[in-house]
Amino acid sequence: IDGHRYHLGNHRLLEELGFCSPEIETALDHLERQGKTVVILSNETQALALFAVADTVKDTSRAAIGELHALGVKTLMLTGDNPHT
């Protein structure tokens, strides 16, 4: 944007860019322990913002999984979220 580079990514990207600090690590840990996935906006020199997003479980999810199990279908969840999520 106007000749400046911005990054939008996850915790790993922030570490690769060398922009992690103890304060940011604490904030990320706090949000991730709440089951949130954090997306980080940074410019060329530092993190600018943390966006925490979370999915909600639908009311029908438990019944749908139960029906699949009753049919003999084994289920599992694949996710790229952090381990706490």
C-alpha cells in the first residue's frame, strides 16, 4: 500500500519476521487459551494489530455427529488452529 509492505498472518509468520516480543507472546497465549485463532497485521517493522476470531459450535453439531456414529462413520476434526483451540 503506497509503497509499503504489510503482512497478515499467524503467530508463526510473526516469529519468522522477527516481530515477536514478550508482550505479544503473552497476548497471543491469552487469546489462544480462550480457543481463539489470532491473525496478526504487521508492517515492515512491527506488529500493528491482533485479530482474534472464534467459531461457535452449532446447536445441531452434536446430533449430526451422533447420527454419523450411528451409521458406523468414524469422525475426526482436522484443523490448522492452535492446539488450545
